Amino acid sequence: MIPQTFEQWKNCIINDCKINLTKGFAEQRLAVYKDKKNNETQKFVSLYGEQHLQNIINWFKQI
């Protein structure tokens, strides 16, 4: 399931993936996801689409 809301995403990251959503982690991920030339970002977009990428960026900004 692809999360549709911040709360769904946060629950998935914390409970399913067992990742602590720290400010440092969020900053690292934002650096990747904001770089359109990054291979990881390009793969993410090809799998989940540009809209979901924007959702993820916005959600990481909330951390």
C-alpha cells in the first residue's frame, strides 16, 4: 500500500520499516529526493510517480 497521508506514511516508516524519523534522517532523505539527477530519486519517480515524490518531500519537511 502506498501511503496517501502523512499519518499513514509516518506509521509505515516508524512501525513497518522500524526507522526513527529524526531531523538528521529527514535532512539526508530530502537531499536525495530534491536532487532530480540522483539515480535513487529517478528510480523512485519511475516506480511511484512525481506526485508521490512531492508528497514524500513535503512529509519529510514536516519532521
